Amino acid sequence: MSFKVSVQPAGREFTVEPGQTILDAALASGMILPYSCRNGTCSTCRGRVVSGSYDAGPAPARILEADDLARGYTLLCQARPTSDVVIEAEEVRMSGDIVVRKMPVRVQALTPLAADVMEVTLQLPSAEAFRFQPGQYLEFLFKDGRRRSYSMACAQAVDHRVQLHVRHMPGGAFTDRVFGRGDEPLKARDILRIEGPLGSFFLRADDRPIIFLASGTGFAPIKAIIEGMLGRGDRRAAVLYWGGRRPADLYQAELASGWRARLPGFRFVPVVSDALPEDGWAGRTGWVHQAVMTDFPDLSGHQVYACGAPPMVEAARHDFVHQRGLSPQAFHADAFTSEADRAEVQA
Ligand code: FES
């Protein structure tokens, strides 16, 4: 049986067919709700069910807080209605010329950025432009049905090329290939298949000052967003906090430092959690979201864009909203979920 979903405050409606999730039905209807992983591991699709009944699946109880669950919040990529429902969720407005497509791509170059981070440059088909919002991601589609998501680390496809930042996860089937391990190491000229652009992580039109928060390769989509700002001559005040365990994890810190000269309202704050004496680190230490908490007693007038490991993103969302007065609607996130994260949620 199909059910109707009404979305507040947008005042839009769509129909969910049997077996569909609310998010899938929204996207199929042409309405974009916030999403990232689509498999119940990141919480980007968090929304509130105001009325009606639904099957939430097991994921929300694992990653949402008890008080949010009690207030009707759930994961819209997992929720299947069992009656007509009314939900509260942000409608994401995207340029109409952005079309999600599947296409073959050729590996153009593999460039090490750090011992465990590879820049992968993909050559896209030249017949059609690949348009995306800086901050969005693509998915590799593998023959066995698995998919792997990576954000574009560039603001646009120049010469039909995009760059991704791939961190090596030892034992991870795809990243082992990227780092030359296994039976089928990835090399220039190899052909892969992708779908994209995907996701709702991009800069919203607004004039509030921005806090960018990145851990590890969560830097990639934020780099894309900031380079988009550079391209437009955007003068919004923005601070980038980028955290890693060791200084080497901030693999393009010099590039980020250089943005200040071109963006008058920009600052870069590198944060390292586990520096060793031989690193000679004299900068900020600790957890990256805690550095923001220390520097900003009040975030009520800010927008935050956070990307990185799910625990960092969730800690930031919770602490910024509950302890620093950030509007929940002003927190935009993309959580990088690994195969291990997915396995844990689906177990
Ligand atoms: Fe639903 Fe990630 S998009 S949990």
C-alpha cells in the first residue's frame, strides 16, 4: 500500500510506494531532503515525524540520541511509513541543471598527498558536462553491487576532470587497490563506473559567518566549497578548523593557509590530537570540535559545515546546538562512513 508524506515547512507532498523509504520516495519525486550515506550510518537525513506511523528500522536507536528519538526524530533514509505521515525536514534547493547520472570514468592520475592519502583524478566523458555543487560526492559502482562514496575535492570539473581524496583503510577492498595492494591494483587508464553527483552537503545562500569543521579527508568537500567561494569572490567570514592525529594528517595545510590571502574574511586553524615530540607541533592540540567550543562561546549567529568521521560530526552537532546555541537548521554535515561503520549499523 502506498502512503502520502507531507513535508513541513515546505508544504510539499509526495507518495511512498510499498518498500520505499521516505528519502528514496522524496528523491524519486524530485524533492531533495538532506542525505549523505543512505544506509543509516551518518544521520545527515535526520528529520522529525510530526504525525503518522512508520517503521524506523534499527539504525536510529544506534546513532540518534534518546531525547531526539523521544521527540520523533528518525533517519529518513531508513523510515518506511505505515500510514500517511507529516514530517519536518529541510528542503534542499539545488540548481536545476544538476542531473544525477551513471557514467564510465577513466583514472587519469594517482597522486600521493600523504602516506595514507591519495588524490585520484578521474577523466569524465567529454560528451556531457558533469555539473555539481561544490561539496557533493560521487559513488563508484562495482560489479559485485558494492558502492563507495567519495567527495569531489574540486569546485567544478575542469577539462572534464575531478579529483577525490582517498584515505587508505588497510583491508578495504577499494582503498587497497588505490594504494597498489591486492591482485588488481588501480592504475592510470583503468575504467571505473560512477553515479553522481549526490548528497546535500554544499554552501547554502546565507550571510551568516561560517565555521568549516573537517577531520582527515573530510577536508576534501570543504576544500571544494572554499574554492567555490574563491572563484565567486565570496566575502563571507569563514574559519576552517581541520583536525588530524598528527601534523602529517593535515596533508594540504599549506594550501589552506594560503586561502587567507585571497579570502579577506578567512582564517585557518589546524588542530592536532596526538602530536609526538618529534613532530615539533606548536599549534592547537586536542579534538577539533573542542577547539571550536573553546573559541566560540556563542554560535547562535553562525552556520556550520562539518565533514569527517561520524563520531566527530555527531559530537559537534550535539555540543554546538546544546551548549553553544547553534540553530539545528544551521548545522550541515557530511559524515564519512567506512565499511566498518556500515557493518556495525547493519549488524
Ligand atoms: Fe540517512 Fe546517512 S543518509 S543515515
